[in-house]
Amino acid sequence: MAPRFTYDGGAVDPGEIANIRFTVSETYLGDPVRIPVTIINGERDGPTLCLTAAAHGDELNGIEIVREVAHEWDHSALRGTLICLPVLNVPGFIAQQRYLPIYDRDLNRSFPGDGSSTSAKRIAARVFRNFIEPCDIGLDFHTSTRGRSNMLHVRGDMEDPSVARVANAFASNVIIASEGPSGSLRREASEAGTSTITIELGEAHRFQRPLIDSALEGVLSVMAEFGLLETETVKWPGWRTIIDGSDEKTWLRADAGGLVEMHHDRGSLVEAGDRVCTITNPFKTDVTVVEAPFTGLLIGVPENPLVYPGNPLCHLVALDGPTLRAFRQSQSQPVDRV
Ligand SMILES: [Zn+2]
């Protein structure tokens, strides 16, 4: 028999599902600021998995992922507990901005929080103590910042074997190995014993269905790996590259102000010397060509075409020989048309 899941103000018994609005702060009017939480406690014992989204208030793809897991999936065979937090940063979500509106604080640099410190750290502490720290595994969904778009990829501390197990199980093609900045949910949660990865997908202010569907497959694969769903199997993405500090990767930056025209899509391979994009002035008389310094994968691209000199254009990562071959093979296989 599974144990009860308890939080400040309530408990959820095995076999029960609870939808709650959990108070994390107060507005200027003294009204509660509450975040939506769904707790699904399986009848049978197993690990506790936490799904979080919108720590940055305008990053929407993860919200739909967490909502679908919580409210559209059949949980009758669940072993363990799912904690679903679709909107962590409610004030930022309401304002449709990345940061908490109070002094533009970054909630994702405020963990594990502190109940007697800034408003951001108080919010973080309420979330962390009640719903993150009690979990075994964490999946934190993000998108690129406004005006940019990311290929679906995972970030996590691959030197921590339990975090690496989660990252590998998510079955994404690209894993960026890094423990993450101090105060970020994935780093602080992992250090507190909740092995947590970040999943980056797409752009802010959008629901991007193909990316959401891929991420849902990743969630199923993680649940299979850790025995939360015995009927599922762990997936292999076909090819995978793990990018660590020693690998070649760069942000291509604009050396001219102007309007950007991309010549390759997010997730495509560019060869060394390929024209990745061009920057032009309003008269199209002055063209700055941006070339790939090495052969690699475009994991981040601009959606907003306007740049100042120095602005980041594309996030390019090199692939090693075997990965390149596997990537090319995956691209040449026939795709099922739906
Ligand atoms: Zn984010």
C-alpha cells in the first residue's frame, strides 16, 4: 500500500486525486496568490514524480504537457505519486512575462527559497518544501526566451548518476550536461535529493503541438524507467548527443544590426562554412552573411528577426562522427505521412 502524500494544509490518500489551489504569497490587496496543484496518489507504492512548468511565466508549452499528464491520462495503473504543478510563477503568468513582476525577480534563481527573505524566495520556499523536496524525480519544463525557439532538448547534471538516469530516460536527441545555475529548480532540487532535469522546447507564448507530443512521450519513458507505469517501455530516440563543457558549442552572434533571414530551421544540421543566416538593412543594400564555424546542429534559433550587434542568433553544437552518421541516417529514413 502506498503512503499518504501530505503537504501544508492537507493530505492525499493512496488511490485519490486532489486538485488544489495552494497559497504561495499575497497580492497588494492582501488576497492570496495561489498556484494550481494536482496530486495523483497511486494505489500502489512507487516513486514520487514532480512535473513543473512556467517557472518563467510566459513559457507555455510545459503547462499543456503537465495538464495533459494530470487530466487526460489514465492513472489507474500508476505505481507511486505524481505531483503536477502546471503554473509555478502565477504572477508572471498573469502578466505574461518571464519574471515575477515584483522587482523582476527570476523565480528560477530563487530556489530552494527562504521563508523569511524576499517575496521570490518566500514563494520558492513554499513550492520547494511542500512539493519538490518530497519527490524522488523532477521534470521542469521550459522554452526559449521570448523571440527565440529551442529544439527539444534536456539539461541536467550528467555527473550525478541519478540525474543522468532521468535525463537518459527522457529519450531526447540532445542532452546538455550542466548542473545549472545556482538557485535554479533543477540544480537545487537535485542537490536536495530530487533528481531533476530541465526540458527545453520551442518558444514562449505558444502551444507547439508536435513538441508537446514529443515531450509527453518523454514523460512516459521516464515513468517506465522508474516503474511508475509498468505497461510502458523506455524509449531510445534513434540518436543522441550529450554535450558537455569540452564539446564544441557556440552562440553565433550578430555583428551588424538589422533584419535576420534564416536559411536553416531549428534542429537542422549545418556544415562548416554553410550560410546559416543573413542580416540586412532596410534597403537590402548591406548584407552580412553569418556562416557556421563548424559542422553542427542548430538547437536554438531566432523567431524575432530583429537584432542589434552582439545579439545571439543561433545556438550551434557540434556532433561527433558516430552521432553525425546516426543523425544523417535518421534524416534519410522515410517518414510516415499522416
Ligand atoms: Zn525558462
